[in-house]
Amino acid sequence: MSTTVKPAPARTENALPEGARRRTSRTSPRRWLLVAALALLALLMVFPLYWMVISALTPGGQSQSSEFYLWPEAPTLSNFGEVFSTQPVWRWIGNSLLIAVVTTAISVCVSLGAGYALAKYRFWGKGLLYTAFLITIMIPIQVTLVPSFLVVARLGLVDSPWAVILPTAFDVVGIFIARQFMLSVPNALVEAARVDGAGEFRAFFQVVLPTCGPLIGVLVILAFMARWNDFLWPMVVLQGNESLTVPVALSTLTNNPAFASPWGAVMAVATITVLPILVVFLAFQRQFVQGIASTGIK
């Protein structure tokens, strides 16, 4: 008894399983164009950082040359040695770290508390208070520069880190982000904690705060970057060379006659001082992405 094996019919593209069709669509020309466009955009974003490092490694006055090059002919660390041996760069970095860390800690605590109060409590004038907070975002810093300086001067804080820390510890943008996140926390969690006998502080620290990991990541990154890159206010209240922050100190190097090539010194310091921002972002990047998605910021 013989059996005849019939050949399996050829599958058309429409007859392919859904997973196979999906894998086929992933390799479509449209997807490759999208990947190429994103790769080009990534290169454009990274190129200024690459150019900063190359300028720091360029010897002498070659960094100011009109000739375009992607790598110096004789890379050297002389720019780093020159600027670190003649200028208090480590003191500048220490000042910036102190101001950024302390201000970030205060700002995050204030934003969490104020955001929780605006999202979960009902009190008279809450809407008016929140509107006043939002209006302050639209006021340029140049408008409040002179009054703020007069207050700091009468307190005797000029040329001290607290002159930068105290006026910038209250971050309205952080409060706005915290409130938007707190609105997504179920009220049932807070009510359950109150029914179990927990006080307001205990309900906040043991019930609400553990759910705020993404929010804290967003607040830390935004506050640290803002304070680390702040230029105008520190330039006004910090006067001595030893008390300067990194952005203000970089502006003084361009007119410093001690350097034959000031831009090489500037790029050398900038290359070192960009590392703390990268460390903070890499440490909180996962929470940052989750927090941005959950707060609805686009």
C-alpha cells in the first residue's frame, strides 16, 4: 500500500503568521529610514561634546585655527596641566558641587511637600496660591535680580554659597511636576492609612513617598542640572575668585592673559566639569523616564 505525500502549498505573504509579518515589517525601508534619521540626530547631539574633548586635547593655538579637523595631529594633556596648575579649578568644582547638592536636596524636599499639599489637601485659597506659583514662572530673573541682591546683601550673605542656595531652593517648576504626579496617587491609599491610625506625616512618608521614586528622579536631575549650569545669579553674588562656581569661572578664563590659548583651557575645564552631570543622569535615568511619562510632560 503506497501513500502519496502532497507538497505543502506555498504560503503567500498574507498567509504568514502575525509574528512573521511583524518581523518582515521591521525590516521595511521605512523603518531603516527612521533608524538612519535617529542615528544622524544622535550624532548631531553628541558632536558638540566630542568637539569639546578634541579642543581640550589640542595643543597650543591649534584649537583656534580656522582649519577643520576631527582629531588633532599631536593630542596632549598640556591644557589640563596648565589650567589646573595656575587656577583653583578644584575649588570651583567643590563650590559648584556644594551649591548643587544642597540646593537640590532642599528643592526636592520642598517640591514634594508642596506638591502633596496642593494635590491632596483642601484649604481656602489653594487655587489662588497655585495660580500665583505658576505666574512666577513667567517672570524673568532679570526683573527680580536687583531686589534679590539687596535682600542677600542686607543678610550679609554676599560672596558665600548660601547667597546662591537660599534664593534658588524654592523651585516652582518642581512643585508643578510634584503636584501633577501626586494627583495620580490614589486617595484611597491615604485614606486607608488614616483609618489605620497613621498621622499625616506617617501617611506621607510610609504610604505616599515610596510611590514617588520616578518623581524624585525627575526632580533630582532637573534641579541638579539647573543649579550646576546656573550663571547669572552666581555671577552677581559671588565676587572672589576662590568662591566662584564653574560656569562663572569659565567666563573669566577667556580673558585671562596667563593662557596663550584660552579656549584650550576653557575646554579642558568644561570636559572635567561635565562628568558630574553625566553621573547624576545615569544614576537616575530610569526614574527620569518613568517620571516624565507618569506626569504627562511632553
